[in-house]
Amino acid sequence: MPLTVADLMSKMPGAFLPEKAPGLDAVIQFKFSGAEAGEWYAAIKDGKCTVTQGAHPSPKMTLSADSADYVKIFTGEMDGMQAFMQGKIKLAGDLNLAMKLMTMFKIR
């Protein structure tokens, strides 16, 4: 059975690597279009990551992508940087946070 955005978002807290994000206090908003359109946000603070469905009033960074592309990036089928360069991922806010995002989570 293929992974869904909901599956991935529920696995994010368990895949979080706190040692890769020392002292980080940030909220990352995810806006998905396509088959699994919706909004989620990940709050990273005090070495923990929590994920909530919905919109946060003041995220530090927003990532917008087609839900199918996001699943491919998170499972390693698509390179995140390439997807960004091709316009498949749009980022707003703290772009340094986007670079860290790929290292803060165990992919797969």
C-alpha cells in the first residue's frame, strides 16, 4: 500500500533527530495540493517535534508541494533539492531552515 501524506506526517516526530537541531525553536507549515490536499505544521522546540493538522498563525517557513511529490521526496524517490530547482517545491520564509530540514529527519 503506498504511503500517504497523513502516514508521513504521523511518522515525522519519530523520525526527528534532535541532535541535528540543537536549540531550534521553529514552526514549519506544509501546504499540500493534489490528491491529498491539506495543511499540516511541524513544531520543533526543546529537542522535540510535534505535528498537527491545520494552519499555524506564524510559521518560520512554509513548504508548498503536490502531495505525491512530497511523498516521493520523503521516501527518497525524488531529490528534494532537484524538486525545488524544478519548481515542484515552493519555499517561503527561512530558507536556511529548509536546508536543515533534510538533515533533521531520518528518511525511510
